[in-house]
Amino acid sequence: MENSIDFTGISGLLGTASTGGGIPSEELLPLVYDELRHLAARRMTAYGPAASLQPTALVHEAWLRLAQVDDRCWNDKAHFFRTAAKAMRGILVDRARRKTALKRGDRLAEISIDDLEICAAEPEDRLLMIDDVLDRLEQQDEVSARIVTLKFFGGLTNRQIAELHDVTERTVERQWAYARLKLFEMIQDEHE
Amino acid sequence: MSMNDPYEIEEMLLRATIEFPDADERACFLDWACRGDDSLRARMVKLLSIQENSARFFDFKPFDITVENGDDPASAVNDETDDGEIGLKIGRYRLIRRLGEGGHGVVYQAEQETPVKRQVALKLIRMGLDHEQVIARFEMERQALAMMDHPGIARVLDAGATPTGRPYFVMQWVTGEPITEFCDKNRLTIRQRLELFIRVCHAIQHAHQKGVIHRDIKPSNVLASFHDGVPLPKVIDFGIAKATGGGLADPGGEPEPILGTPNYMSPEQGLFGGLDVDTRTDVFSLGVLLCEILTGKTPFGPAANVTLQTGELPQSIAKRQHKTPFAILGEYPPVELVELAATRACKARDLIRLVKGDLDAVVMKCLQASRQHRYDTANGLALDIQRHLDDNLVSARPARRRERLGKLLRRNRLAFAVGGVAFFTLAAGFGTSTWLFFREAEARREQVRLRSEAEAARTVETQLRSQAEAREASAQAAVKLSYGHIAEADLLLAAIPTDMAPSSLEAANAYRELGDWHRKAGRIRQAAERYTALAGAISSVDRSDVYQISGDLLPAAVTTCQLGDWPSHERVRQVALDRFGATQNPIVAEQIIKASTLRSADPGTMEKIALLAGFLESAVRPEYGNGSQDDGSAWQCYSLALWNHRRGDPAQVIHWGESSLRRSMASDSRVACVRLLLAMAQHRSGEAEEARKQLAEAARLIDRTLELSSEIASGKSDQWHDWMSAQILLKEAGAMIGPAKAD
């Protein structure tokens, strides 16, 4: 997955941490930066230097958010990824809000939208729609909501999620398809 | 999680249902699985129906959303797989079928329901970051688009935006195939292809006249189909490239990637953000299209679709190397060439022969990097192709003109001669009023001079703009001429100050034609103005050392001299000497000497002419001496006699003049001119009696020409300006020797 954030280096460390009772944030930092450099280099070859700035900045921002809480320790890698993905969601939603605000003075909600328009909406608008209903989905169907957070906002691959939850990749794909359906239905209802 | 969890059940049921690929089987399975539970079944049907849309809805990478001026290429191209939109309604239109995807968006076949039910093509524009600008830009274009009414152009019917602001355009529904595919599939011959292509040019020309530039001419935007057995083109997407130009047309906005092929883009489209683009951009693209229609390939290789960043475009365009159609054919492996020729219903050898020469030159003229060397208009291009089809001279290939000039002259001799007669009869009637006419011309010219001085003092921008206007006016004039609207064309050209004459072959042709028109009607003042503009236009546009170009300077030189308009005459003379002062072509030298020695000149000018005369003296071939005629060198001798007349060497005048008469007596106008020169030389040498005889002889020749129009019409006459030169010399000789008396 081209745009996913690769946490394998960290997860190795967290794997050992899960047996040893937690690992402090400052020890994670150098590892995250290694990952970022790797990621940047990969994107550099794919899109040219300018393109590498976006995800780098994004992950950096996520890290700052995670590190804001002093003396934080991680129970296991699932704990780390869930929290990281939530942080990412916050950042991505903020960005999308900034963008739509810049563009049309924050009047997304007033527009009535039919089927076509939902699918044709710009990515940032879609992202905000997803964010709008995701909390509600979490109350109904926790598994689906968690998949969306990890995969969509956290950028984890099916494989990483499968490892995390100890299921097969095929199951993750199926859960993801169902979660999309649920969210889409809710968004549709919301805009009818 | 227990199986009682409704979401778990839903999920499993859904998963199972999807395993049935066939809709009927699915329905059957759901009937069974949801028996007794209608609400569950309804829910499953609903979930299944939104399955595709939900996948599409999530099909983007949140990481690629950028807030700053976007430098991330993925953001604008990774979404949009709109299959699920079929059946949906946009405004008054219902989407029926997805037709394809272009650089700007997705095209659907759609149906309009009110006020009339009809098929349309609806183009839903890709969501850019500036869709409000797109709409605004389109609104500006809309009026122009609405004015376009041409069978070769698909009309833009409507435009609007969806509630979320996604712009769309509605176009006339057109059936047809991309022109290149159409031609190959139906095995059109090269001639049929050219005839079809000419129609494309006419459609583009129509739009240009309405002020609309297409900017995106390529096979997929030029559709063709048979109508009553005749292949006809339809150009689609007019003006949309401009309206949706995004970052290209708006360097201040957010840059957007360019989807498509840069092969059809003109160099200037890649420069300055594509701002400085005019109708000649379309001429460039037409050239690329023509090449592909002829050879199956564009001059820049196969028309590969690529995605480019705006920043990469100029380099990409600058880097490309183009090949001539002939070279492209040469690179085909023999087997493929035979196949290619077969789709053009001819043999490989014939294909190469057909493309070589004229068509090669026509394509290359379209592809000139600098626009002023291209055809000024699509119509100019069409006319040249038509000339080729009529086995006539093409303007793109002057060398060929030389080979065929004799033929051209033969064909047009009658027209030249008739024009000459009309002029003389009218000029004779003018009498005294001509003098007043000159004074008016003087005042008028002074006004023009003042105006052009004032213009020179203005800013560069204004100058550039008026140049552009002049170019536009002359392009329009060329079109009007081609439709036979001569008076209208003349009004357009008359509005351009003579020294602002656009430098292009097309403008030159228009000036020449209108000059001839005025001359034949006896309006020498206007004719002289057009010819003077012709001299300016032609001398800067084509730098080749050929007499077809220098010959275009003679009408201006002769008419201004005949009118006594010395400032204009002097200007033409200087243009002629600057342009051809170093010619290595004897015929050019002869013409330039003739053009610049009709009246006395200052020492500096005389020096320049002396160089030409020196060259010509060394180039003129010896007399045959066996009585056989040599009209060509006879003319050269005459021009040397004229030169020696101006520098006051009677002996040399007699030497060259007599040599001219010995070589040929074929053209009366030259014989008259030579006799007048001999008369003046003899007069100066004190041979008064001989001088009078020569003068009388010449006057008789000229009179007879005026009286016996039938003799001129029969083909013995030369070009009208030679007769006019004879009249000028007759006046001069009359003033020197005394009025000619017939014996």
C-alpha cells in the first residue's frame, strides 16, 4: 500500500514491550524517525521530492500529539496503533476542515446531497462525512469502527491489522467491506 | 460477540449473498435466508445496492489531502471511478451510459427530458480545487460558444453545476469515431482523408471567427462518420479546454496535473502557463492531426497518454523532436508499411510518393515552433491542401513554385492582360482629376505617418495588441476573400496601417489579391496601398532568395511611382534593396533593379543598386548569336540598360538596350521600355533624330497596346506592371525629348 504508514520497526519493539510491561514514549521516538526517513525516501522516488513532505509532516504531527501526554507507556502494539490511528484521524479531520473552510467558508452541511454527489464529493468532504458518523457506528458496531480507524485513518495494511487482531487477512478485507457499507449507509441516511 | 448480534448476522448474510455472482441466484438465496423476515430482506437488498458506491466512496487516500497549495500529484487523480452514476439525474439530464474519461472529466451519454426529449453528451468535470473559477471562466466563454453554428462543430447546449458545485457541460450528441480510427477502418484514400481534413479546418476556422480557440484538438475530439456516403467530421469539446484549463490557464491558481498527451500541444501552450495562445495554436494541433491521419503516427511518436505536472510540460514539449511525415513513413518496417498503405487503399510506394513533397511541407509549416511561420489560420491550411489536391502550388513549398511558375503564368496570362487593359482605359479617363487625387493621397499619407509615429510612442503592450489585431483582421480578410466577399475583406485590410501589415504569407496573399482587385477597377491609389503592404508583409515572412518573392515587390514600386507618391516609393525601394541587396539569383537581381531604378536615387541607394548590377552583369549569359530567342536574358539586359540610364552612361544604355532587342522581341512592353531608354541615351549623345524615331516607335507600341486590347488578350502582352513602367518611362522621355509625334 503506497500511502500507508509503515510501523513495522516500531511494532518489533512493541512486541517485546508487550511482554515486559510497557515502553516509554521517548524510547519510541528515534524508531519513529527511522520509519519516517524510510517512508520519505520511498515516496521521493515515486513522486519526486515535493510529494514526500506530506506524509512526513503528517506522521510527525501525529507523533507530537501522542507524545504530548507525559510518561505515557504502551501496553502492547495494538494499544499503540489504536491510539496512533485515533491521533491520525484527528489530524486528518483537522486538515480536511481547514481545507473546506478555506474553500467555501464552512458551509458543507447546508448542501443537500444525493447519491451521485456523495461519491463525487471531494476527498476532504468525504473524509468529514465519514468522521461525522464514525462515532455513531462505534456505538452500534465496535469492530467495524475499529477497522475503519486503523485502516482508513491509521493507514495500516490488512496484514498489519490481521496480525494485530490475530485473524486472517481475508477476514480483515471482509470486515472492511462491511464497515464501508455501514458507514456509507449512515452517510446516505444523514444526507437524505 | 454472539451470533445474536444483528450486525454480525447482517455481515455474514451479506458475505454469503455476495458469493452468488448472478442477480437471480442472489434473490433466490435471500428469499430462503430471510424467509419470514421481510425487513431483513429489504435491508439486505438495500445494502447490496449501495455496495459499489460505498467502495467508491472510500476509494481515496486521506493522507493525500493537502491543504497548502497542492504539490501532491496523487490528490487530483486518484479518485473518480464513476460507474455507479448511471441512471442518476443531473439537472434536466439523466445519465444513460458512461462514454469515456478525458483529462477534464468523465463524459456520459445522457438524455434531456425537458423541454424536448433528446440525446446529449454530458461532461462532468473532474473536481478540481477551483471549480468556481471553472464555472466563471465557462460563463465568459459561453456567449462565444453559443454563437458557433457550423455543421462541423458539436454545439455546447448548456452548462451548470451540481449542488456540490461540480461543473458540467452539455453538448450536442454526436455519433462518430475518432477521425484517425474512422479513416483507417473505412480505408479512406489519402485524397479522401485530405478532403475530410479540409472540412475539419473549416469547422475550426468558423470557431476562430467567433473568437473561440479549441486548444485541445486531437483525434478523440474530432469525430467522423458517413452522411449519405460522404465522410463528415464533427469537432467536439470546443472551448471546454479553456474553461477548464485549471492551472494551465491560471498560473495564480493551484497547479493541476495535465492528463492526456502533450503531442498535440503547441510549444506556446507549455509556456507562460498557456496564457499567450492564439488561433495558431489550433493550427499547430491540426498539423499534428494531419500527420497522424496520413502516416498513422504523430510527428512526436506514438500518441501515448501520460500524466504530466504543469511544471514538466514546457520541458517535455521543448525536448520533443519532430519528424516529417515522409521520415515517419521511412521508419516503418516494410511489412507494416504495406499494411499502413493498405488501410489507405494504395501501395506502399504510392503512399510515400503521395506524402512526400507538398504534404510534408504543409505539415511542417503547421508545426513551426514560432507561430508567425505557421499558417495564420485554419483556412490558410485548408486552402493549401486544396491547392495540393488541385495540383496547384502550395504556399508551404516555394521551391516547388519555381518548377511550376511557367505553368502558372500561362494559366493566368489572360487575367494579367485583361487587368492591364482595364487600368489603362480608366487611367486615360482620369486626366486632370488624377493630380488632385495625388494631393489628397499626400495628406492622407501624412496622417498615417503621424498616426504611426504616435503609435510608436505608445507602450510596447499597445503595439503588441495592435499587431495582434492586425493579424486577426488580415486572417479574417483571408477568409472573407476565400468566400468571395472582396469588399468586406478590403475594409478589414484598409483599416490596418500599411507599415503594420502582418508578416505572413496569408496576409500577403490577401494584400496581393485586393491590390489586383483595386487595380483592375482603376483605383490605383488603393491598389498602391495594398501592394505596399504586400511588399512589407512578404519581405519579412519568407527569407528565401526566390523571384516569386521579389516579384511581389514590383507592383508596389511601379504603382507608387506611377502615382508620384515618392515617400512610399522610396520606402518600397529601400525594402527591396535591404531584402534582396545580396541576392545570388539573376532573376531576383533583374526585378530589384527594375523596381529601384524607375526614378533617380540618392548616392547611397545608387551604391546598393550598383552591387546588384555588378552581380547581374557577371551573371547574364552571352547572346546566342544564332537568332534564337532568349526572353529571360533579354529582360536582364533591359534592367541593366535602365540602371545605366539612371547612372547617366548613354553608351552602356545603348550597349545593353541593343543587346536586349537582339536577344528577343517577344514582349512588347520590354521592347517599348528599351526603345524609350535608347531614345533618351541617343538624345543625350546628341543623336536627336534617332532619339525621336525611337521615342515615336515606343509611343506607337504603347498606344497600340491601349487600342488593340485583343492583341494583349491573345497572350502577347507581358505583366501589367511592365506596361505601367513603360508609361512612366514614356512620360520621362517625353519631358526630356519633347512629346512623341507619330510619323
